[in-house]
Amino acid sequence: MDEKIYLKCYKQKSFFNLDIIFVGKAMKKTFDILRFTSWIAIVCSLVGSFLLFIVGAIKTHYALTTVLLGRVPNESLAHLDSSDIATAYLIKSLDTFLIALVLFIFAHGVYTLFISDKSIKNPKPVLKWIKTPNIGHLKNILGEVIVIILFVKFLEIILINLNSLTWEVLILPFSILLLSLSLKFLGLGRENHD
């Protein structure tokens, strides 16, 4: 194939086209090799996800020991009832699990977009419940989960500071509203089915 292209360009005395063709092929090979650096993001995200699942389990354990044994793991929460402390730790664990899932989804999305072989017809997806057709879709998923995490963080702040709320607490729900509206207007990852 390369010989045919070379002969065609030689006959037309068009060496400029020949250079572009060979540079293009070299760039393609380079990018094909460099895409495997995505493994760094994938492995680190999976390790972080696993770590956060452990941290979430520890926070759930704190909630259990607070309810069952009456232990208060953090003195800053001593002013709350044991059921409120347990609820606060369960909300914190929910927040931690959500971040762990975000890292897991991110790792899967990077794998799907950069590593998996797209040339296979009807490939079996690694995880059927996570579909990442493009980078916009991955950004949309991550943005939605970040909004949910911020909402859970707001609930945690309200619960812990229920007796001493100030107007500054309204900054977080206002920010959540603005982020939600921006995600809605951006429409990342939406596919037009026209």
C-alpha cells in the first residue's frame, strides 16, 4: 500500500502529499500508543474508589457503634442525640460512597473511550449499566453526581448545625441550583435522535 502511494506521488512529482501521508501515519501510531497512558487514570481512579468504599464502610461502622454501643466517635458531635450522630455518619458514608462510585464510573468511562477496541462489531460491554458513548456523556454523568454529592453535603451541614444556622448556609443550595441549571442548559452527552 505504501509503495503504491509513493509511486503515485512520485509520478505526480507531489512529494508534499507524500510527506503529509507519512507524517499522518506516524502521528496515528504515536496517538495509538499514547492512548494507553489512560491506564494511569483508570488504575488510580479504581484504587481511589476502593479506598473510598472502605472509608464509607468505616463511617457506617461509626454510625452502628453510636446507636448500638452509645459511643461518640467525634467530640464535635457530642451536642447531638445519638440517633442524630448516627444519621450524620450515615449521610457522610452516603457522600463517600457516591464519590467512590463517581471514581468507578470515571474509570470505566476512560476505559471505554480510550482503551477498548472500537473495531469489534457488537462488542460485549464490560458493564451494561454504564454506557459512555462520548466524553460529553461522561462529563454529564460526573456533573450530575457532583450535584447530588453537594446536595448530600448540604443535608449534612443542616443536620449537624441545626441549632446554629445562619444565612450563609443558603450559598450551597444556591450553588447547587446554578450547577443544575448549567448542566441542563449545556446538555452534555445528549444524542439527537433526528
